[in-house]
Amino acid sequence: MKLLFHRTRSMCPCKQIQKRIKKSMAIFAALLCLLSICHTSAKEEPVTINVMIAYDFFIPDDFELIAARADQLIWEKQQFHVQFFPALIIDRKRKMEQLEKEGITIDVSTLTDNESLCMDLGPLLPIWEQDICEIATQEEIEHTKRNGKLYTLPSKADYVASFGIVFRKDILEKYEIAPESIRTIDDLDKIFKEISQKEPNLIMTAPLWTHSGFLLRYHQYDAVKNCIFTIAPTAEEEIVNKYTTDEYLSWITMLYKWNQAGYFPEELPLQNLKGSELMRTGNLFSYFCACKPGIEWEENVSSGCELVSVPLMEPRVTNSSAEISSWGIMKSSNHPEESMQFLYELYTNSELINLFTYGLEGTHYILLPDGTIDFPDGVTAENSGYYPNIGWSFPNQTLSYIWNGNDPDLWEKNEIYQNEARRDASLGFRFDDSVVAWQNHALNEIASTYAYGLETGMLNPADYLPQMLDEMEKAGAAEVQAELKNQYETWRNTKKL
């Protein structure tokens, strides 16, 4: 033992160092090899992004088939996978919160109405900026920006705010009522009174869908998002509480009168039903909806009836309508580059858009020789596994097919309609409520408590409108109005420079 110890102690220091270096290098080489293997393994593991997609009234039965095909399309072109999470529009926020609790991070979502949750697309945009600029106009891009930043892709969908009503054509013809004679709520009142007497078994009218009330698409004044205040169309562009306007009072007073007269369906407050679904029963005369090129065809297919549309409001482009198809990347996204690639496909890939708009060719629709599409034999809007009618919710609806029976020049006419629509003076303005966040939240809560009842005729405006306005005054309406006015005047002055 002594000898062995002696030999070790007498070894040349240089050789000891060389031996230690060789040993260290071997360990380092092993670590590099291990890291290389891990890196290769990670590189081989395909990326999957999580995308939330919202539907109006129901999640289609064949959604999983559509999602699987969409994932396949993205994989073939971009080499990453997409997991889709469907939700109803009214339930989207709650669904996203639930997924977050389950440890699932949404990378991309539709209806991204809160820029504080969205990623600025600017740093991710340059690769495809030229393509996007060729699709969208500079005006559409500017209207989409918020505080100078682009959080969502500019809409090429139906972004005009419109408001109208559709009637059963056979009833109008039976009683020789000309659609051109209908322009105001007073005109509607006279017609409902006449038809209700002559057709006592008919329900006179219904909303676009029952959970939202009759004034869903009614935007008489410039819209300020997430706020009870709006901008009156006067020379001074006065900031007013929209619930105090004469137009609002006229509508809710008439709605209360109609409800008292029994003009509305009994199901109104009980469940989420589409006006077109109620029309299919054969017991409904009319329902409120959008008014735009192609709307009669859309509602004819959805309702199974021949309908006539009548506009009740001048078409306008508002802040809310310009963002109707707002798809963005969440700030919490784990894969922003792949998410931007997905948005690009959603903006430029016609196969993907038609898939989400109409479903699978041969199963949910067939392509006709003239380039339009129709249902396969035996398939209807009612029994199809995929007919959600949500083409408007995608950023580039113009890539979708035109349905048989509709105007072959629909997208060209729609573009003319959108170009001719009046632009709100406030278009591009964003209200930052951080200074009055508590008050603004309280005001919105009060509005949500009363508005549905008032806008379905279930609450008497004479009693409940003053009560709502009194609660708003006590909750800080004056402070929010003053802050909004200051911000809007500053924004207007900046625009003039």
C-alpha cells in the first residue's frame, strides 16, 4: 500500500494534468453528445398550436372531421399541427379561462376584442406583409390598428354595420304589402297590427337570435367599444349615453308595445334560438337581421322559406364592425411564429377557408360546373353535419365559394357596398378606460342587467329606463363621460395635424 501510494505521489504533475484534461474532455464530449441527442429529439417533436374557433349558435356535429382535415392541410404546408377548440361566441371567454385552468394555452383565437391579451403582429408580419397588403387596402389596415399597432389581421369579411328585417314573401304578396313602403319602426307597427289581425296564428317577429335581443345590430351612433357612451352625429360630435338617446327610447317603447300585444315568441327569454329556426316552424312572419348583399339567400337557406329583406338603418363602418373577424395571437402563446404562419394560411388559403365555411366537399357540399356550390342530394341546412354559416367570422371571406342561387358577383357587389358605406367619424379611435376602469365596469354591468329586458320588451321603459340611468349616474357615469370626451378630443386634434 505504501508503494502504491508512493507511486501515485511521485507521478509527473504534467501527466496528472493531461490525464485530468482528457477525463474532462471525455465528460464534456459526452455532455455535448447528450445535448445533441436531446436537441435532435426536440427538433423532431412537431410543434402543435392551440386555436380557439367560435360559432354563433351551435358547435356543428361534424366539427371533429373539419378540425382533422384542417390540421392535415396545415401540416402539409407548414409542418406543424393545430389543435382546435370550439366554443360558442357567448361562451368563448369562459371556455378560454377553463382551458387555462387545465393547463392548455391558446395560441390563436378569433374575436380577440381585448388588445391587452393580444400580441403585436408587427415583428412577425414582415415575411408576409406584401401578400397581406395586396389583399387588404391601406384604409382597412389602418382601421384595424389600435394605438398604431396591428393586433389582428384586417378584415376582408362583411364588416359593414347594418340593421334590417326579413319577412315571409308569401305573406307580403298575399296582403299586397310593398317592401319599399317599409322604412321605420312606425311602418313595422302598422304592418304587424294588420297581419296579426288577419293571421292570428302567426308570431309577428323575433330577434336574429333570442339571447341577444332585437337591437343587436342597431348602431345609430358612432360606436365606442366596451362603453355605454357613444358619439352623436352632430357637428360637435357630442359624447352621449346611448341609453338616453331619443332613438333608443323610441325602439324600446315600441318593443314593449309589441310584447304586450303578443307579437313575440314565448321561447324568447328561455333558450338560444335563431330567428331562422323559428321561421322553419311556419309560425313566424319576420325576424331582425343584418342587411347586406346576399342576405336574402343566406336567410332563405337557413330558414327554408323565401324571404324579403328590408333595411332599417343606413349602412356604416364602425369600430366594432371593422373588427368583426378579428383573429389574433395571444400574448401567452408558446409558438408565436407558427401562430403567425397559421394566420397567414387563414388569410390566403382558399381550401382552408372553404373547409371552415362549408365543410368537406362531397359530404357537406358539392362543386357545380359553374364554380358555385350546393348541398349534395338529400342534404339540407337542417340535417347537414356542418352548415354553421360563419363565413363572416374569417378574415378573408372573399376566398370562399358562392352558393348556388346567389349572385355570381356577390363579392364584387359586397366590396362596392362596403366602399359606399358611411365611415364613422370615430373610426380608429380606442377608449382607454384605465383611469376610470372601476366606474366603466360598473356601468357596463348595470347596462347588462337592464338592456336585455328593455330590448326584448319585457321591461316597461317608463319604469326601468329611469331606474337604470339613475344607477348609472350613481356609479360614476359623469367621470367616464368626461374621460372619454378628453381622449376623443385629443385624438381628433392629433388627426388634424
